[in-house]
Amino acid sequence: MKKIIIAPSILSADFVALKYDVKMIENSEAEWVHIDVMDGHFVPNITVGPLVVKSLRNVTKLLFDVHLMITNPEKYWREFQRAGADLITFHDEVISDKKKMINDIKSSGVKVGLSIKPKTSISKIEYLIPHIDLVLVMTVEPGFDRQFFIEEMVYKIRNLRKIIDENNYNCLIEVDGGINPQTASACIGAGADVLVSGSYIFLAKNPRLAVKSLLI
Ligand code: DX5
Ligand code: ZN
């Protein structure tokens, strides 16, 4: 069976005790830290900036998966790279020259991902798949945690898996939004490689067990 990566989203963590929530991730079977960056413009919510990424970089070696839900990622991605991001994902919907953005991020030495909102179809980004490390399929409308998984996204994941496999592309499929054991297993069945989960993990009584339950 292929390896599934769990990326807990710190959006649902306790920001007063962020360091300890990241330590919890280290002591669980999760391997990445998903950091949701929101600007109050691309999405109706505001979260964290590079300062938080920089501080967390001092306390863990876990891979930092930075999800930029911002209108001007071309203006700010480098700040996140300097702060210690390992993977930077931007949204298809906000960038016209995506090839340039992909090349710029890659040549800075970090991995690059492209995200699509639920209403954006794969055909729009298909030509870019050979050039990126990851496609992030949003399974809720971006902006908030604790939303319900949009079931139709399972077909999108399955289609994407088909395209990647048929062409032998070296690109991971990450899913984000409404992930719990049921939706996780639907996504894994459809071909997802990386599962982001916020509230299901951090609101659980035992977050480490919650991580484990996504892998069963
Ligand atoms: C939504 C964010 C997600 C969110 C996931 O815009 O990108 O990463 O925090 O939270 P849950 O797992 O609660 O849907
Ligand atoms: Zn996210």
C-alpha cells in the first residue's frame, strides 16, 4: 500500500500553545505541518504571516506546507521561503503567469504546489502538472476550518489521479477541508497522497489518536 502523509492544519490549533501543538504533531504519525495563510481579501478571513512561520521554524524540523490563500502570492511568497517554508502552494485563481511563479519558487529551492478551489476544474491546470510538486484540491471553500467536505470533490481527485498516473507525472495530490476518517478513506480510495486536517485533529480529546485514525 502506498504511503499517506498527514498534514495537520494549525488553523485549528491553540495559538497560545502553538509550540506544543507542533510538538504533538512531531510525536504523532503526521509528517507535515500545514500552515494556512489568509489575507482577508482572497478569502474572508485573516490568519498568520511569515513571522509565525519563522518562529515555528526554530522549534521543529517537520516539513512546513504553506498554503497561501492570498491575492498577491507573487509579492509575498519569498518572505515565506525565507521564514522556512519547505513547500509553497498558491492558488490558480489569482495568478496569470503561473509558469513564471512556479519557476521562481522552484529556483529558490523549495517545492511548489498549485491549489484549486472547488469550482475550478482540473482542465484549467492540467498543462502545469508536469512542472509542479503537488496539486492541492480544496474540498471546502477556502477560508475557514470546521466546514463540511464537498462530496463531488472525490471525482475530481479520481480524475487527477488518472491524469498523473497515465502520464507518469511526479506530482502529489493533497486534499484540504472537512477531512475525518470517513472522508479521508474516500479521498485515499480516489488516489490522494496527502490529507490536511484541522478541526478533526486539534479539537479531538486525543489528537495523536485522531491522526492515527485518518490512516486506518
Ligand atoms: C481552509 C483551510 C484548511 C482548514 C482545514 O481554508 O485551507 O486547511 O484549516 O480545516 P478542517 O480540517 O477543519 O476543514
Ligand atoms: Zn489549507
